[in-house]
Amino acid sequence: MEGIPEELGSRLAKAESVAVLTGAGISAESGVPTFREAQTGLWARWHPEDLATPQAFQRNPRLVWDWYRWRRQLVRDVEPNSGHLALVELERRVSDFHLSTQNVDGLHRRAGSRNLSELHGNLFRDVCAYEGIDVDLPAADDELPPRCPRCGGPVRPGVVWFGEPLPRAELLEAESAAAGCDVYLLVGTSGLVQPAAGLPLSARRAGAYVVEINPETTALTESVHCSIRGLAGDVLVSLLERLG
Ligand code: BJW
């Protein structure tokens, strides 16, 4: 891993407001697969248009549910890692801190992050596909798709699929954090999916110092002030050590 650049250390030490955007890379060290990595990414094994669009769910809700149930189990079996925990500690140390995540795995909340916006929803929410509201399903409901206890319509996972709008309140919180922070950290995302990928650009336009933490170059590398090539856990722990 590269060391923490001097300028980042001093800017972070002075920062009153820090905003963070995470992607699948931060959960990779817990054992959750990313989406776009060549061999191991979910999209290397499945087509997003078969599983992560409203049309896919209409065509074959059983297939979509089988896939999401598999992912739920995978996430239940893993734990938050040192990267998630370092962000909890950073939140404790910075007076104004906001974390936006594209991840649906809930690991930031399990780690203890509080001021958090889940931009792409949450894998463990059950939502009525007709009414768009969260529903409680009986524990032993094996019907696929499950049925809404209120209207009988199909229930879907509470995640944001391609072509769907992001939850309004979460997106507004993320935009406001990006527009008002001194330092913006971009952790473990390819920066390919909109509108989340526009947040670091908004932060930069508004005057923030923007930093990318990723072992690889990404679509956003050329737009940030500073890129640190390394694993999220290692780099975030080093950042905290640097802060003292
Ligand atoms: C490590 C690491 C380690 C590895 N440490 N790093 C403008 C232009 C073009 C297209 C569009 C546009 N605006 C909208 C679109 C369409 C679309 C889009 O962006 N398409 C592009 C892909 C072309 N966007 C949408 O459809 C969005 N909706 C929308 O815009 O609605 C508008 C609207 C308004 C009003 C009415 C109607 C519509 C919705 C996007 C939803 C994305 N959904 C998914 C699935 C969620 C559910 C699920 O999980 O099943 O979200 S797709 C998938 O990609 C998932 C992720 O959150 C998202 C981002 O991926 P992420 O996190 O960046 O992961 P990877 O795999 O890409 O990258 C991992 C990175 O980690 C890599 O860089 C590694 O190197 C790194 N890494 N190990 C640190 N240890």
C-alpha cells in the first residue's frame, strides 16, 4: 500500500466536515463479491439485465428472488471488516461526518455507522412491488415471489435496480454532504454508476479535497485530487493512525 500523502493527512486533521462514498470494494475484504471485477465480480457470472432491472423481475420473479436470497445468505455469513470499522471511528472523531454507500449489504450499519445514506437500498428489505412500501413477511414464507400481506401483490427486494430512481431523501442527504464537506473520500467504487458517481464531482466543484482509495484506477481517477492505491481496510486504518 502507498503511504498517506502529507497533504491528505493535514487536510483531514483540519477538516470540520468529511463526506464519504463507498462501493462494493469496501465489503470485498469481508468476502462479499464486487460487481465488475473481471473474474470474481457478480456481473462476470450473471447479466444485470436478467437480475437487476424491474423488467427482469416482471419476467421471472422467481429467478430474481433465488439470486437475492443467495446474496442475503452470503451477507448473513460475513462480518464487517477493518474498513467499515475505521469509518465508524472516523465518524466519532469528525464533528460533521456523512457516509453515503452504494452497497446494499448493510455492513456499515452493522459496524456501527450512524449518519448513513443507503443510496441503492438494502438487501434485507422486503417491499411491495405495487405500493412501493416496506412489508413484514411471516418468517416461514417460502412462496416465490412472496405476497404482500396488505394487497396480495408481489414482494420484491428493497434495492434500486437499473432505470429506477434512487430514494429521494437519501440522495438529497448525499448531495448536501458532498456540497458542504472539506474532504471527500471515495472508497472501493468503480465510479461507473450514476447518479452516485456524480457526487465526488459535485464535492470537488464545491471546493472539497477529493481522495480515491482503490487498488485500481477507475473512471473517476482523473477527477480526484489524490489517489491512494491500496485496500480499503489498510488505507483507512492508516488514515486513522495518521490522525493520531
Ligand atoms: C476495492 C477493493 C478493496 C476491490 N478495497 N477497493 C448517465 C449516463 C449513463 C447512464 C446513466 C446515467 N444516468 C443514469 C444512468 C443509468 C444507470 C447507470 O449508471 N448505468 C451505467 C452503468 C452506464 N443508472 C441507473 O439506472 C440508476 N438510476 C437512475 O439513474 O435513475 C434515474 C431515474 C430518475 C427518475 C425516474 C426513473 C429513473 C440506478 C442505479 C442502480 C444500480 N444498482 C446496482 C444493483 C443494486 C442492487 C444489488 O446489489 O443487486 O448497484 S448495480 C451495481 O453497481 C450496484 C452497485 O451499488 C453499483 C456500483 O458498483 P460499485 O460499488 O462501484 O462496484 P464495482 O464492482 O463496479 O467496483 C468495485 C470497485 O472496488 C473496483 O473499482 C475495485 O477495484 C474496487 N475494489 N477490492 C478497495 N479491498
